[in-house]
Amino acid sequence: MSIKLLQGNQAVVEGAIAAGVKFYGGYPITPSTEIAEQLAARLPQVGGKFMQTEDELAGIGAVIGASMGGKKAMTATSGPGFSLKQELLGLACTAEIPIVVVDVQRVGPATGQPTSPAQGEVMMTRWGTHGDHWVIVVSPVSVPECFWLTIRAVNLAEKYRVPVIILMDEVVGHMREKIELPDDYSTIETVDRKRPDCAPEDYLAYGTKGDDLVPPMADFGSGYRWHVTGLIHDETGFPKGTPDATLQSLNRLHDKIYKNLDDIVTFENYKTDDADYVIVSFGGAARTAYDTVDMARKEGLKVGLFRAITLWPFPEKQVQELASRVQGILVHELNYGQYVLEVERVVAGKCPVWLYGKYDNSSAAPKQLLDELKKHLGR
Amino acid sequence: MGMEQLLEKYFRPGRLPHIWCPGCGHGIITGAIVKAVDKLGLSKDEVAVISGIGCSSRASGYLDFNTANTLHGRALPIASGLKMANPKLKVIVPSGDGDAAAIGGNHLIHAARRNIDLTLIVYNNSIYGMTGGQYSPLTPKGSKATTAPYLTIEPAFNLLDLAKAAGATFVARSTTFHVQNMVDVIAKAIEHKGFSIVECVTGCPTNFGRQNKIGSAPKMIEWQRDHGVMIGAWNRMDDETRAKALADGKFPIGVLYENNDVQEYTEAYDELIKRAQGGK
């Protein structure tokens, strides 16, 4: 292990290298640019390739192409760029091309406030591209978690053949923190997509076996000639738009994620065991909440923090369990109120759900968050 | 190899008939691509065909290579990423005039600028066919289109001049009348190491011919015969004759420009990797 002082964005870069990413395509945009800059230096050192593309669309497009060619590939962006990437994100969903997209959020909409903290893209990560689709979204809280969660994101993308979005924010992306980096990345567990082991003439590009809903994926040029399409397709990979084929295709894209929630959904419980009240938060906003919990407990208030690490799929089971035993949930996020909608849906009236949505270009101080909670408790 | 054998060897069983209208020239161009691949003796495994969206882009699904029918205008970025991942692949991009010159125009000039080894085949039928006859950046000024009921007022691109100015190192044109020439220039384009573009002039009787009262498919092919001039003959014209030919709507066909002195992008990247790893 070597101890370093790194920025969140830099830790993402090291995580990508450790995970075996060999291609990056992207366009510079604050506050994610450091990821592009550092990968431009790091990737060729490990035999990988970096492309600064003409626009955001080309960035994710090249990433999809590189992944089709068999390389682990990622891109990074921020709000305006993430808007542009939605079109190709949908292609990666339906064609099941493993890619990782980092979105270091800034204040929006439009140009917004490029270097101020916000978390206004929570719903966009879930519903950004058109049509029914399912992705995995993870959100790191610290610099070390940026490193480990990037590795996990790449692994999940490969395992489930799905785009994985690393949803960061300006706080986590630009903050510098201590991190212990393994000296030898080859000791880190990584996942490679399943590749076909049948004869090429027997290969069904989207054929699955039994409970395993993720089809093996052949590299373009490896002797298995198959067809990628953005059209609804059947297990052969060729377009088929009948109601049955559409149903089967969408159901499998859903089920391959939602039948594996125990493998995919991760979270952190901080002092929730005996808590009467729980703060639900994630990413940069959650950093405030640890201190809030400790301050509250000094005042005799039993407060805990439930931090969603996997934002989507939503940690439904876990939040329902909390709702069944606490007296109230306060959702804290840096927007006008997005994740709270999903918390309310899942809690379904089992306990009160309050929102402290902060959307003034700044993070909350722990005391502000505590005061918000106390306001709801009549203290 | 006759067309029957070519069909059997290079087209996917069960994927035909194609979606193209009777009289459409897209089958001729797709046939020419296959004949060029066959002429070069490439294995099907080493060829990738990456397309966007539009009538022409459906070609990828019919062909038994490594194929993708992606998104409107986005074939070149996806093809670029694939080429970077596996530079050994011969990557061919069939594209329409709207796909290549309108929604994908920015990707076109930058792929050309990088001189990445892709072969862009533009099926230029001067119209948006799939959506039913709207004007494209390659529709001649003064044409009728469903979005130009009072005739188009926008001049068309000279797409090949644009690509050349952007950095393409192989530029060619052919027509669906000049089939043998088309096969030859596509084969040369695939062989060329760098970004190559071949504009294949084709007819859309359904959505361009009919609106503009040009007549049936054979009439459109006759028009190509009468307006496409082999580059040798074109170059031999004196200035006055060439000016008249241009004014009559004639255009040169064949290999119009080739430059083998510019380093190809993935080769340049391999050198970059050596530099990054401490070599020279």
C-alpha cells in the first residue's frame, strides 16, 4: 500500500486503470476534466488508448465501439455533456454493450454553475434516455470510495452487460483526501465479460441459458460475426418488432438487473441500529450527515445515516426495513427534491418522510442539517 | 464470382429481402462493397460494417461481417472506437447523405481530420428516403422535397471537397451506373491506409425522382450515365469545357484525390504508446 493525497477525479482514474479500462473517449467539461487529463497520461502507459473526441456524442460513441472491440471502456462528463450522452446511452442499454459513464454533477440546467456542488441529475441517471431502460448507478462519498467504486462499476458493467453510471458531484470530484492505493493493481479482483465458448456457427448473440440472463459477448473480429442494433431485436440480435419479441427483450433487460439486487445494491448504515430517525443521503451530500448524526447523538437524539451507494436500482428492501422501525426519515440531497420521491414511494406512509433539499450552489453544514431535522421534530 | 455465389458467401441467410424500394440503387452499392471485399480477398472475420440510421444504414444487417446498425449520424464515432480497439479490422461505414452530411457532419470532418483508417461509403440519393422525401444537405438547390414544397433554397455541400479539406486522404466518387468503377474505387478505398470517402451517386425514384418529375429508376440511372465523367476525361478537358460541364451538372468520377504521406491515426497512437512507455 502507498498513501497518497488524491482528488476524487484522480482516484476514479486510478480505479479505471486498476479495473482494466483500456479505452477512454470524451470531451473536456468542468468539473470532470481531470479524469480526461489524467487518463490521457495514464492509459498509454498501460497500453490503453485515449481519444479526445469532437463532442460528447462522439465520446460515448467511441466508447461503445471500443467495447464492441473487446476493451473495457469509459467516458466522463458533467451535466450539459451528460444530456448529450443520453442518446448513445440508450444504444448501450438495448444492445447490452458494457460501458462506464462518469457524471460529475454541477449546478444545472444548461450551463448552470460549473464549479458548484449540486446533485440535480439523480432522476436523469435513471430516466435520461428515451424509452424503458435499466442502468446501474453508483455514487461515491469519498476519495477512497471513488477508487473502489470505479473498479466495482467496471466489474458490474462487464458482469451484467449494462451501462454503469458513476454519479459524482463537485464536492467529491474535486476534493482531495488521503487514500491508500494498492502497490500492485493485479491483486485486485476484476471481472471480464463472459465470452462465448460455443462454435461460431452456434453463437446466438443474445441467447441466454437457464437463470443466467446475461448473454456471452464476442469481441468484434474474434471469429463470431454478430449484429449490433438499436432496434428491438430477438436472441439472434436481428431486428424483430413483434409484441412478443418486444416483451421478451425488455423483460430480460429488466430482469438481468432486478433479479440480482442482492449482488448489485450496496449501501452503508451509520448508527442506524438503534436509531429513531434516519437521514437518507448519498454522495457529497452524505458527507455532511455523518457529523449531523454525531451531533444529534450528543444531544440525546438517536439519529442514523443510511447512505445509498447504489442509487439505482433503488435500495428498496433496505429503506422499507428502516421505515418499519424508525419514527421518521429525512432525505438530504443537493437539489429541489428528487431521490425523496423514490423514498416516499417505497416508504408508502409507514413513517413520515421529510426533505432537506439544498439547491443554492453550496453544501450544507452539519448543524444546518441537524436544525432541519429538529424543525420536523418540533425541537 | 457471380452474384449468386457472392450472395451466398457474403449475405446473411434469412435476412433478405431487403427493405429498399423497387428501383433503389442501394442494392447496387451494397453489391459493389461485397465485390470489393471479395476482390481484396479479405476474410469475413476481419471486416466490420458499422452504419448509422437511414435506408443505406440497413445494409449492415444484411452482410455477414462484424456488423452494427447504430444511431443516426453516430456510425463514425462508434467505428472509430472499434478501430482503436482492434486496428486489424477493416472498418467500412455505409451512410446516407443525411446521416453523413447533416446529423453526422461534425463526426465526418473530425474522422477525416484524424485520418483514422475507416472507409466511409456515402450512398448519396440526394434525399431523406426512410422518412419520406425531406431535403438533405446534398439535395440540389431548387429541388422539391416534402419539407420544401416551394423548392429548396439551400445550396448543397460538395461533400468530397469538404472531406478533403478536413483531411481525408482518399476521396472518390462513383455512380450506380458505373458499377465496375464503383467496385474498383471501393476496393482502393478499403486498401487505403487512412480515412477514405467514396460518394456513390444513387437514385431514389420513390422519394426524389417522383417529387422532382425525373421519371422512373432507369431514367435516374441514365442521368448518372450522362453526368458522371471519368476523372481521366475530366482532367483532359480544357477549362472552358470543364466549366460548361459543371454548369450542366456533370461531375468527375473515379479516385479524385489520394495522399499516402499522412500518418494514419491508430499507427500514430501506437507510437504515442511507445513514447508514453519511455521509448522514443
